[in-house]
Amino acid sequence: MIRSIIVSLAGLSFCANATVSYQLITNTANPKQVTIQADTSDIGTFQLSKPRTTQSPDVPDIQCISNAGQTSNVSYDTPTSCHQLSWTVTFQAKTSDEFEPAQQVDTYSPDEGWYFLSEWNSLPTIAGQDIQVCDPDNLCSAMPNSEQPPLFVVWGMPHERMNIGSSTVIVKSNALPLLKSNGSWFNNLTHQLDYLTDVFNNKRPQQWQLIYFSKDKSQRNISGAAGHHILLSNLLTQKGQLTKDSMFHLAKVTAHESVHFIGSRSLPVWAEEGLAEYYAIKSLKFTDLNYHSSPIKTWGKAANGFQHLGNVGLVEAGKKVTLDKDMQYYPLFYVKAPAFWQAVDEQLQANRSSLDALVPLLKTGNDFELPDEFINQVVDIIGHDNWQQITLAYL
């Protein structure tokens, strides 16, 4: 049985620039597959472009359905005209409590009935055409351009609409009743996002989403991902219940991904991940959560555990990860890099400034080094000797 909600676009004038809707249709008889249909009868001749891809080169086969109901294959990057497009996306079944958003793989949960669709390898675009993707719950999202983060679509979960300032935030979770039972989490989140938005000087979109996937703490690792107007994160539970650490991890991971989301930077990966982690921890001071160990102390305790990696500077670690694809160095970005940012911030504060004030200088950099404009400003404030001491310890 096909379940679909047809979206009515009130007041839409059909022309060459009209928005095309990709309608997601789930099939309860074969839940591993979702059909996507798009009415293209009113845009004339168009050219279909392949979806953005990650590691796999696989792209969907697109069918053109004529006005008479006949079907034919659509070639990518070739001018065509068609009454309706249709294609199928195959999802992986989530067989246990192991879903990690960072993997960004099309997934569905047979037990809970939710779906996660990633733009990667699944959603082609139409050259010069605005597109919106509408899920079966009647929530539509604009398709990002190639310079923006990918589109993620999640449906089949309980959700709530909340207002944070002028923005509407849609919160979805397979553990939403547990979240609602804790009265402080939303206040914490509001204060954190207010602070981070002020620091990174970006306007929030009018509507965005926070998606939390429960994960048993016995699996230990948690992950998150930032997409186009959407943040994904695991939420630690123990036998379906929130633990004492759950709200802390929820607040920190959400803040970490929010820094990626609200910022507009092009920094080395070690700097970007370290900055997000440092500000995630720093934002906790606006909550009722206690964080007892600073990044510098955490790194001091963890350095010996990294063995030979502990002596590797962050710039060199960035080269190992980026050029050599040696991912054993990646954890340094979450432990050593936040300590670097704290060391810089503390020196700035000791000289009547702060990292908050210099964040606007962190917009661009090369593959491994920080922007010269930022470094020069830091040196002017804290002095060359202090900067050299920090770089020798961390970079």
C-alpha cells in the first residue's frame, strides 16, 4: 500500500521558474524502498544533473512518465522534457540501536517506523530550477545549492515546533517523550544557541530542525552531522531512559554541530573541529550543566593515552588526515585542538580581549594553517613570545 501526502502549493504560478516539488512516497509493502515523484510538466525543456555523491558513484535511474503514461529512461546532463519524473531510493534497515547520523546513509527503522534520507547519491537536481523536497509528513525543505551543506530529510518521528527568537525550530526524536520530561533542556539549548549565534554573527534561518536519535550508552560512541538547516545528533540512553550524562552530551553535541551550522568559515579541518568543540564546551556556562574539566586539563590527562600521536602538532595531524587519509590522527581534533583554542582565548582575555571578538577573522584559511589576519591580530594582542609558546605546545 502506497502512503503519500500530496502537497498543495497555494498561489503557485506555473512557469519556467516555478518550484518543482520532489514528493517522497513510502511503500508499506516494501519499506526498504521510497519512491520519489516530481511533476515537471510545466517547466518545459530541462536538464537533469546527477546528485552530489560521497564515496559511492552510484546514482539513481530516473524514469520519465509521459502524459499518456508511457515510461522511458532520462539521461543526465541532456536536455529533455517530461510530464513526470520518478525514481526509487533503497534504504538500509536499522536492525539495532546503532544508527550514527555522521555516516549519512539512507536508513529506516522497521521497529519505530522512521526514515532518514540523505541528499548524497539520492536527489538529482534540475539545472537553474528551484526544488523543494516534501516528506510524507507534509514538511517541505528547499534543496540546497552545490556550495551549501547537504539536505537531510527525516520523517516518521514525533516532533514539536518551538520558537527561539524569530526562528521556528522543529525538534524530532524517537526519544521525544523523554526529552519533554526534562524541563531544563530547552532552556539550556536556547541560551547556548543565543550565545553561539552572537559569537559567530550569523542570522538563523526562519525554520530549522534538530533531530535526536537515541543510542544506548553501552555503545559508547555518539555522532552528529550538520546539513542544510538541520542538525542531527545521537542521544545517549540506558535501556530507553535518560542517564545523568545524557543531557550533558545532548547539550554539547548539539552545540558542536550548531557551530558548524551557523558559522560561515573555510578553515583547516583540525581548526574547524577544534573550534566547534571548544565553543560547545564554552556554551555550557550558560546552562545548569556542570563541566568540571577544561579542554586544557582534558588534553593534559589524555595526551599520554595518544602515545606517539600526542607529540604530533595539529598542523601535521591535519596533513596526515587530509593528504594521507590516516584517520588515527582525527581524534586529536576533538581533544588537542580545543585545548589550543582555550589557550589562545585565555591569553586574549588576559590582555582585555577574547576569542569571541576575533572569530570574524576566522572566515578563510588554507588547507592546514590559520588565516594570517587572525594570527597577526592575536600576536598584536598577546605578544610574539606568548604566541610562540602556544604554537610550540599545540601546532
